[in-house]
Amino acid sequence: MPKTRPAYPPEYRDQIIALARSGRGLEDLAAEFEPSAQTIRTWIKQAKIDSGQIEGTTSDDKAELARLRRENAQLREEREILRKATAFFA
């Protein structure tokens, strides 16, 4: 399994996005800071989606969807446990 690094803090991403919007090149920012140019491009695109400039799924919607999927998986697991327990005690 590949190693993953902790997510960049939102303030850090916002600063990088502001620098990119001020005219700094993505490759320059990638060389100076840690994230790759593609990561910075993704952050800029997501910021545009969140601000309503372009269509797409907002960060809030993505977070809610992830939460609901986790909850759904937990409920399915609980249902399966109860189903097996019912069959065992019946």
C-alpha cells in the first residue's frame, strides 16, 4: 500500500491558491513549496467550484457524501450482524 501524507491544512492551500492567482507559475510554486503542480491545479479548480465560478461538486458536498457512505457502510454491517444473530437464536 502506498504511503500517504497527511492532508495539507486549508490555510496552506488557500495561500498557494492566492499565489497562483497573483500570477506565480504553478511549476515555480511546486518547486518552492511541497505540492506538485497537478495538486495545485486541482486545488485551484476545487476553489473555483466552491466559489460557484464553475460547475461541480463542492467540498462540502464531497464531505457530506463521504460521511453518508461511511454511515451507510456501518448500518449495513450492523444489519448483517443482527441478521446473523436472529438466525442463530431462532
